Amino acid sequence: MDKKVFSLSRDRVLDLKWEWLGPLEKILSTDPRGNRDAPALDQERTTHIVTALSDIDKIKAFLQVETIDPKIELVNNLWLVDTILYKRPMEPASYRIARPKSQEITANKLPSRYAKFESIDGNETGEQLDFNDIVLGIKEGSLEGGELSDDEHDQEQDKESEDGYNTAGISDVKDKEVESYTGPTKLPPEVLEKLKKENRCFECQEQGHWANKCPKSTNRGTKDDVLLQIISSGKSEGKRRSKTLYRCQEPHTAGQKDEPRFNKDILEQLKVLMDYYETSKVKGSNEHFKVINYRKAITAIRALDYEITSEEMALKIPRVGKKLAQKIGECISLGRIKKLDHLNWDLEKSKTETLFRSIYGVGSEMATAWYNDGLRNLDDVRALPNLTKNQISGLKFYDDLLVRIPRSEVEQIGKVVEAAAHRLHPEIQSQVTGSYRRGKLDCGDIDIVVARPNIDNGDDLFMIMDHILKDLIGQGFLVDHLSLPVWEDNMATRPKHFKYMGICKLPGENQIHRHIDILVVPWMHLGAVLLYFTGNDICNRSMRLLASNRGMRLSDKGLFDNVMRGKNRKKVNEGRWVAGRTEREIFDYLKIKYLEPYEREC
């Protein structure tokens, strides 16, 4: 029995039919039509409407109905994915789209046709679930963008799709490693072995094994081959090819900055374009997301073990969209990407603004303003009368802060902070995060997270930070302060985490100054903080997108369920904290395979 499944795209309605490969294995085949008329909604037989639209009025307008039976569940399209993945209709609470309260239904008022869904394995009589009874409405792609929440850590990726094709808005990338970004090359065996030995499982407090090998692990894998065909039906060829739906579901390792063996010309020209968009970013423009897209494409191309010989071949590479494939085709056929000949790029301005941005405390707008005021070098900047304290420190230690920090030095600095923490209490734990934890051979700065088991009280956390800072200042390790943690008497405005940013220097000759951040956090937030500060930024954005699409919210405070969103995906409530003490706990709750820190170099 064929069931009609309708899908709204930007310019057409797709007439989709189920093709059954088995009781629970199915794919979609499409038959595009130019007809823009909405399919008829049978409200008597429909149990769920699956859509990416978040506005009930828009859903009704598309379906051309005045009302939708309150007994019909309105859920986002991740409900369908998880329903097929876990072979049972999922509880709709985490996927439900907000509607007027008068139309909401409660669990104890389920219509009779839901009786068979109340058991995981079947209905009350033991029958297996009959998915032929479910009629679904799917809306592929978003007409209004804004797939992510406006949470403090979601703002940077609002209105961006997982592959970055729907670009709107702008923000700064937290972990700017464009120059050193190398893609999924292999780590040297000795470095990999050292990473394994130094990794601490925060579940059992043991070292020497990865967290997903812990006997307490409850990680669950995914089967994305079928799901991908369902979720990406009707999308462009460039968006369908990845084996998984989200970057955070694929392992990506870092490695040495080796020269690529193949496609060198293509990579060089794409890198020039990426640098152009990076340096020409204007507030409110889309250049930021173009940089993200180029990073993903360059990473994928670097991993290839063959030469790309045509645009069609390029289009088959994961993370390479149609426009990028066209540019690669130009590079192959003409020897040069046409866009490079028409860049409105003032090379002197670009280099000068890049120089200014390399000063700590200077952003893009300030760098542009200085250039427009006639400044051209660091001496011009030093002569300014109104520099901030951080800009003065940035100039004072400018040469030292530009030097990358080798892993061996990061380890020494981490041990100094850990020793200071242990002098207060031996239970206090510290972990170096950032690119070091992902396995990079060098870093731009040092991020260290500190927590004590079962300590979540703000008074205790501030005391821990105060002791560590006094200890490190007393021994001459901290030599300048960029940002000090602030205590708030008002609990409503008191920060949950206490962060210090400063300049440190190891004892001994030939040591140079380094930028260090120390973060003291509640034990219940430790996993979420490690996840956030380990990165990389693309992996983090992917996980937040995944959480948002499942009706959740992910931040450095933890994973929150039952998050209600209104118009334009605006957050209505904070949700319920469900995970965050360990990273694995978050991966488990999101139902994706745990990625080791060194596998998050997306």
C-alpha cells in the first residue's frame, strides 16, 4: 500500500512515495513536478505532520486548511529520522512544534489510534507496529532559516544549515586555525600513543583508555545510509553525498602540516579565495559562512588520494557544493578560477588589517578604522593615545604571542597549573583543552579547565580560582592579566563559570610569554565545557545544530531537553538540564557515536 508523503521545497512540490524494503527499512523515490498546489491533508487518517516549519500559521497556509486537528502531532523532521533509526515511533515531546495552548494534547488524552504506539515493541496485544498506518507530511529545507536557537552559543550559527549552504548572519570563528588547518591526515604513531596514555576517562577517572572503551560506556551507533536518503531527498547533489547527516557523526583527525599529494593547484586557489573572504568580512554579510564552507571543502579535498579531473567528479566529493564544484571545474579546464581575476582586493589594506588584527584585543572593525585613519604599522598603533589595557599588553608581548606553542611546552604549563590546584586539594582536576586536546602538534594559546568532583557551588568555585591565581602569581608564572574573574553578590547575575585570561611564562632561560586561559567550572558542567572548549568550532556547531533539530539546546552549561521555540525558532523556555557531567553522556543522549577529542578536527 503506497502512502503519499509530500514535501515543500523553495520552488516546487515533490510527489514522494514510500518504497518498502522491509517492515522498517524504506527509502524515498522522487518524482518532481512543477505543480505548486499543496497536497490534500486527510485529517482523519493522519497521525503526524512532519515539517521543518516552526510557525503553525505557515503550516496551515501551505496545507490550505483553516485548522489542524489537535489530535495530529506536529513534529520536526528529526522525529522521522529517529523513528526509522530506532524502529519505533518516538515520543513526540522532544520533537513537537509549538501550537496555541488550546490545541495542545496531553499524554493521557491520546486518541485511540495511538494505542499501538504506547509500547516500544508493539501494541498491548503484542502485535508488531504497522508503519503503513502512519501518514506523514515532510517539508524538506527551511523557508525561513533560523534552524538554531538564540542561545548564547548558538548565535554564531543562527540560520546556517549543517553544510553551511543557507548562509545568513555573521560571527567570528572561536578557534581561528585557518593557516594551520590540515584536515584528516594521520597523527604520528608516537603522538597518538601519547594521546591515548594521557587521556583521562572522566567517568571512571582512569587513564590509558579512551572514554568510549570504558566498561560503563553505553554508546549507540547509527545507521545513516537509509536515513540520509530520507532526509536529503529533493536536495542538491552536493548535499546528499556525505555518509552521515552531521559532521559530528564522522571522525576527523588532525595531523602534521604535510604538503598534499594531489590537487595542489585546486587547493592553493581555493585557499586564496578563502583568505579573501576571511579578510573582507563585513558585519552583517555572509563571508563568514563562505569561509566555513571553504574550510570544509579544502579539508575534504586534502584527504583525497586521487586527482580531480572534472567538475562532475568534484561534485561527488562530500562538502563540495555546486558552486564550489564549478570553480574547481574552471581550475581544471582553464588553469585558474575566474573569480580570482575579479576580486576587489586591496592587497595593502588586507595585509595591514591582518597585521592589526594579530594584536591581542583588536578586532576587524578596529583594524579597518585604524587603516582608514592612516595607520600602517605597529609603531603607528603604539603612538595612539587611547589604547585599551589589553591592546597595550598585546603590543608589549606581540612577538612572543605570535609564536606557536609546541605540545611539550603546553604540557609543562598544564602541569604548573595542575600543581597549584593540587596544593589546594588533591581531588581538583585540570585538563588542557583546545587544539592540544585534539592532537595538534602546536597551539596558539593554552586553555585549561579546572573542576572538583561534586563541587557546583559558586562560592567554592570562586575560592578555587582565587587560590590558583594567587599561587601562580606568587611564583611569578602569571606576569600580566587580560581579564580577571568577577564575583557577583547577586545570584541572578553571578556567572556559572569563572574565567581568567592572562600572560604566563615558564621559569628558565629562553622561555617566552604565552597566552593562557583558566576556567573553573561546576562538576556537573565539566563534560559540556570540555566539549565546547575542545572544539573544533565546526564540530561544535554541528552538535548544536543536531541538538536544536531534536528539540534540545546544547551549550557549555550542558544539554537541555524539552526546549520550546516560537516564531523564528526563538527560545521560549530554558528547557530541562539532562546531560553535561561527561562528554560521553552528551553523545549518548544525542544518540550518536562518541568521538575522541582527536577525532573532532572537522
